Amino acid sequence: MSILGDQTAMEPTVRSLLLTARLRQSPLAVAAIGFLAIVTLACIGALFVAPYDPLHQDLERVLTGPTSHNILGTDTLGRDVFSRLIYGGRRSLLSVLEGVAVVLAIGVPFGLAAGYAGGWADRLLSKFAETIMAVPALIIVLVVLAVLPRNEDAAMVTFGLLGAPAVLRVVRSATLRVREDLYIAAARVSGLTHPWIVARHVLPRVWGPVIVQASLFAAYALLFETGIAYLGLTADPAAPTWGGMVGEASTVIQRQAWLLVPSGTLIALTILAFGVLGDAIRDAAIVGESGFPTRAPANSSVTSARRRVPNGHHPNGLFDGLLRVRNLSVSVASSATPVPIVERVSFDVLAGETVGIVGESGSGKSVTALAVLRLLPHGLYTAGGQVYWKDRDLLSMSESSFAKLRGSSLAYISQEPQVSLDPAFTVGSQLVELIRHHHGVSRRLARSSAVDLLQQVELPDPDWVARAHAHELSGGMAQRVAIAFALAGRPKLLIADEPTTALDVTVQAEILGLLRRLQRETGMALVLITHNWGVIADICDRAVVMYAGQVVETSGIQDIFDRPLHPYTLGLLTAHPSLAEPRSRLSSIPGSVPTPGSWPAACRFSPRCRFATEECVTTAIPLVEVGPGRASRCIRVDQIFSKVTAG
Amino acid sequence: MTQQIPLLAVRQLSVQYKRGKRIVKALDDVSFEVLAGETLGLVGESGSGKSTAAKAILGLTQVNSGSVLFAGTDITHLPFKQRRETYREMQIVFQDPYSSLNPARTIGSTLSEPLKAFGERDSEAVRDRVRDMLERVHLPSGAADRYPWQFSGGQRQRIAIARALMLSPRLVILDEAVSSLDLSIQAQVLNLLQELQETSALSYLFISHDLGVVRHMCDRVVVLYRGRVMESGPALSVSGRGSAHPYTYTLNEAVPVPNPNAQRARRAAVRMLLTPLPGGTTKIRDEQCVFAPRCPWNQPKCWNERPSLRPAYPNGVVACHRYPEWRDEIAGPPPLDAHVIPATEHARPEFPRNK
């Protein structure tokens, strides 16, 4: 979504620290890391930490339970449990390390090779991995221990070898995804060799899943290691091991149940810590790829109270329309100050009309629509304003009464129709469910009206489409299906966010024609969000131009093309290649849309405006009425456009 | 034009993919040339094969038959080492400025990679080249130390262009290079591309679905549909209303023009042109016109015989059995059109002079 553009405002170092920062925000992760660090350090420094020799027997004091001498008590031979745990941890953690190292050493390179090379290498490695995964690990390790008695290193290496295919598969699928990224193709065309590309472009991108797998495998390896130690298959019986201690405790469970507590708890906590760590890293990595910045950009803009005019489309003061948006503001919730991304936006939609909201990415047009529908993504919230549906405030009504309105009065279609369809069900069954939800009719009736709806959106073979799944539809068909879904509740208003942007121009023309026909037949109003002036010219009655979170101009459709009254609108229209001389330089607007949080204080367009004066950068600019049904947020409108308005 | 060896020549190129048991002809007997210093447009909708053509030229996909010649040398099937050498001469800029830059590398590292890959060891020289190139694409030299996510879409596309130019190639393939950019940014990047072409004697293969942009940028245009060439010729002929192929005509008419009155008039014409395809996938036979199922002017011959390319207008060819008759059958008076009216006469917005 466009609002992600505000990442540009972040400091360079912030992002690299984000993963650690996010891990730090999760108390569980901090606890897990701390716990593992303490256990590891204690085991490494066992010589200094352990109060007793782990083999020192004191037959006077056996099975004591916790005392001041032995804080965790003693075992059947009077050995100090605390010291044995610490020394035993050395073996256990070393085993985990061995297992993880083998898994990574095998899984990562071969996974990379399979995913990157593809073709027969991939098929061969994948088949091989699947075969190994079918082999029962425990039995193979038992065989190894039979050949090499008490050799725990061999056991763990074998275990690692058998665990490697799982990592191989994870790395392979992560690599496959990265391989499709264009920068890999770009790297090839740059003349880079394959090993270079893998090392520098692929590997850094697959580390996330690898770390997760490694920590989960560590948990599994520890469980396994203590298991075979418990069975007494590895170390010398006298030598301390965690598994062995559990085994010993289990023999005296009737006499001293306490003995099971220290070793059991430690094993459980360590395994838990590995698991928690894996989960936390995965969560942090996912947010890192798609989330909002956790830190607010430094400069948050000045938003003083401003003199504003209502849009002025109903001079008699009465409102007979459907939707009235008043001073709607949306902000990004962040740890420091909230960053506004839509500010005091107002517009009206009358019954049956088509309003175009036009602007570039980062203008806040999509967010405005989502706020009206109360569908703001996580991290964004409505910071102020009202949205009236007839005379009810949508933003303050309860979730349940709004749910009744959504779908039946207001409907929504997005730029990516495929995403809104459930891939697991046929189009028909989803549509039937929707119709039954809205109208409470029988399944049979719903099924026939589903086919009617699909016919209504001009799908040439409705029966086939009803039986199809989302992935079988082309982009144009999927958008028609999405429109059919939206029509299921017979809405009075359809909000369409870039409904044709992803489509071919011929399909776009068809969809626009369809929307126009449906409006004519049902009297439905349409709010169309787009960046395409051709689409605006084609279907809209009025246009609302947005820039940097504000409405900068509203106007009837012919006027805005003939006599734009804001320098931004003018700049956009003259940048259109179809209006320019071929091969001439286009008149472009310098610079780029400022990101939320770095909006200029006064006129937000002033840094890019060729008409800007002193006044434009010092005073707050209101949206003022500049003609019947027209408003512009430009204080120089009279001077700049005088020739135009006069004529 | 007659004696000059074309910089890039694509001759009867065919690329096929297997989709399960079906064979999809992504490119079917496609030929075109890019001359030194010119911009050739490759236009078509999704599935037309235009991006496959780019991949085939760069050796990123297998070619089934036909050949690709660069400056007279056959480069269709090259072993990796020689293929690599061609990348000094030929580069590409992709559509998506978000996935075409490695998010984990600084801009400087991304830009210096091509030089290092071709053995440049002098890190001072590399740094100078990077700084020069950033300047040429109008980015601050400090950009080298920053990461892709710190740049807007338009800036990233400049970076991608800079990377393509690092090796001073003679041909740059622009694969929908401005399609994902906002209008004001698109204009900036188009201007930059023209500027770079003038200063560096570059040739462009400009791949796009947007006829408006293609008309603005290109000298000549090739129109692809379902892997076949429908029409090719000078940009103004192909992308104007004088187009010789019904598909080109449809494409032209389907683009909504930013003028409500003109657009209202066009709509009627567009409506009759658009016959939605039947559901599922239609089987296209080799011995038919691929556009016949969508063509309002089709006749039995169109379903039974593959039209070959034949001369249509000066320097233009068309693959249509019904040319020129179909043009006479266009119903009604010709609607107003932004493409043919010279920009000066067009009802463009008033341009207030600067203060």
C-alpha cells in the first residue's frame, strides 16, 4: 500500500536494528535469550560456577532434597545435583550444537542449490530429501550407537544428517521465492557469476527462515539427546548428563520425587526457550518485511485549526446524499508521536453519482476509503472527523450495526480481486454464502441468483465461473467476480479502489463499461479511487484531488480538465504524455510526493510548485470555494489562474 | 536504414512453454530490428509475449527457433561466458522498482557490482563511476550509502536505470520501466531517458502496454498479440487512428483520454470493439488469425488461414486479411481523438505563464 512510502523517512541505521529492536520488544523473547545465555555461560564456566565436583560422592547425604549445602539437593550417591546439572549441560549443549551445525552445513548449501538451480538438480535433491525424511531417525541412530557404542558425537551427527532435509526444503522454498525477484535477473544481466549471486543476493534473504528452523531444530535435538541419554545409550553412567539424571531420578521416584524436578525443569525450560526464540525471530522477521516503521519520523507537521469551507455542493444546506465525509483524519500509531497520513478530508457522495478520488501514491486516497469502510489496516487509526451515511455516523456506531451496513449499503472492491477470493472454495459457493448472508434465502434460490449475478457482470460463461476456483480466473474475470460479490448485498454505494489498474486497457474499458451499466440499472453511487486521469474522465461526475493527505481541489468533471484551479492538478494534467508533442520533453513536476511525517508546514505542494511565493511556505492554506461546486487549496489561485477564471 | 546493420535483429523468433500437457506459444515467428540510436516500441497486453521477447534477447529463457543478432553477431544460444560478454552491450530495466533492487545492499554496492563483475578492481575508480552515474540520473551522490527502502518508486527506477548504464551499454531494454510510476514521476523518468539517449547515443527497446507513452517515446512500434506480430511501423501511424490492424485500433480506442467530452464520444466506438472472450481458455490453432475471436470484422478466412505480414503504409506492415476493407466498415463518424489532433490544437489545460 502507498502508505508504506513513509519508510523513506527513517534513518539508515534504524532498519538494521529493527530485528533486534523488535525482539527486544517481546518480553518472552528477551526471557528466552537471557535464559539460554545464562545456561550456556554457566556450562562453559562450570569449573568456576559449580560448587562441587560432579563426581564427588558423599554417601552420608543421599537424596537430601534442597539444603543449604546442596541447593538443589543430592542424588542417590550423594552427588551435588546443581553441579551435575551444570557439568551435564556441557555435553547436552555441545550435542545440540553438533546437530544444528550438521543440519545447517548440509541443509543450507543443498537447499540453495536446489532452489536456485531448479530443473533436474532440484528434482533430484527434493526426492532425496523426501526419501530421507521417511527414514525413522531414532532407529538409524540406535544402529549407529550399536556400531559405535557410547559415541554421542556420532549419534548427533547422524541425527543432524537425518534432520537436514527439513532445513533443505525450507531453504529451497525460500530460495525459489527470492529467485523470482527481479533483482536476481538484474544481477545476472549485470554479468555476475552464479556463486556470487547466491552468496550476495540469495543467502542474506533466506537467513530468517533458516534461523527459525535452526532454533526449532535445537529444541528437537535437545529432546532427542536427553532421550538417548535417559536410555543410557551414550555417556559413561557416572558422567553427568541431563538425560541420565532424569533416568536416575525415575528409578527413585517413590523415595525422593524431588530429584526429578531440577533436571526435568531445566530440560523443559531450555527446550521451551529454543522454541520461543524461534517463534519470536519469525514474528520479528515477518513484521520487518511488511510492517510499519516502529519509530516516528522526526518532523511531525504543524496542524493548527484552519478555516475550511464545506465542499459546497448543496447550497441550500440540506443534504440529500448518501455519504458525507467531514474532516476525516487518519494517523499511524507509532511509539513516539502519531504521524498523520490523512488530514481533515471532506467530500460528499450523492445518490447515483460517481466521485473520483484522484492522487498519486502517498496521497492518502486509499487510506481515506478504508477509513470510511472502517477497514484500516493494523497500525492506522481514525484520528478525527465524521463519516455520515445519510444521517448516521458510521465511525461512532457499534461494530455490529456497522457490519449490517457494510455489504448491504456500502460495498468495496480492491485493486487485487484475486486476493479477496478464498482460494479453497469455488466462486459459486462463496457467492451463495454471501447471498444467503445478506438475504437469508434458501440455498437453491441463492444458487440461481448467484448465476444471475455472474451473468449480470457480463461473465460469458457463468456456470463455468461458478464452478471455478480463484486461480483459474484471469485478472479481468476475477475483477468481474469481485464486482458480483460486491453487488450481492445490493449496495447503494460501491467504493472501488483502483479497480482497473492491474488490468489490460481493453479489459479496463470493459470493466468501466460494466460499472457504468450497473450504475444505470441499479442507481448505485460509485466512489472510484484512481491515479488515472483517463479513467476519471471516462466515468466520473466529480473529482476530488488529493495530495499529501489533503484535498487540494474538488470540481465537476469537465471543469477540472478544462480549467484546473490548483497548480498540482495543472501539473499532473500537463505531465500526461498523450497531451504532449511526441518526443518532446514532458512538463514534469519536480521532486516527489513528500512522505507522511515530512509534510511541509504550510502549503504541502509549495516545494514542487513553480508558482510558490513567500506566503505559500509560511501560512496555512485553507480549502476555499473558487466557483460553484469548486474548491481549491491555493492562496494564489486568483493570480495564477486569473486569465482562466476570467474567461 | 537499408544498408545499416541493425544493432539488434530478432529473426523469426519462437519461444514455447509447456503448461502441463499444453504448449503455449509465447512468441511465434516474431521479427523486428532496433537500429543504432533509435527507440523501438514493443506493445501488447498481458500474455502478448513482449516480456518473453526481452528475456529471449538477454538469454534468460530458452529459444525454440529463430535467432537474435546483436550488431550482426548471432547471440541466440551462447555459453555462459560469452553470454556474459553481451551484457556489456545490452542491459535491462525492469518494471518493478521494488523487487529489482536487492533490499539488503546499499545503492553504491548495487551500482558497483556490474563493474566488479567485469573485473574492475580499482575501488577508487568504481566509487567515482558510481558518483558520476548518480549525478547523471539526478540523484545526490550521498545516495550511494543508502538502502533501496529509503527511496521512492521514482528514485528507485532512476537507480535501476543507473545500474543498467554502469557498463555503458549500447542497447537498453526498458521492460515496462515507467508503468508502475505515478504520472508526475513518470514524466520525470521519461525525460531522463530521453536525455540519456541524447548524451550517450543509446538505443532503447521500449516495452510497454501503454500506447500513449509509446507514442511519445518511440520512433517505430511493433504490436504483439498472443505471441504474434500484428502490425509494425512508424509510431505515429501505429498509435494513431490510422492503424492498420483491428487489434491496434482496439488498443488505441480502449485507452481512456483525459478529456471527458472526447472520452464520451470514444466510448460508443469502444463498446462495439470489445467482445469479451469466452470463459476458460480458447484454443487458438496455428492456421488462423489469433485475433479473430475478438475481432468485430472477422470473416471465415480469418479462422482458416494465418495472415502473413504485408505492407500497409510507408514503412509499415500488417498481418490482417481484412486490411484495408475493415477500415471502411468502422461505423459512424470518426470520434474525437486525442491521439491524432496535434497537441497544440488539443483542448489542453491553459498554461499560465510563470509569475
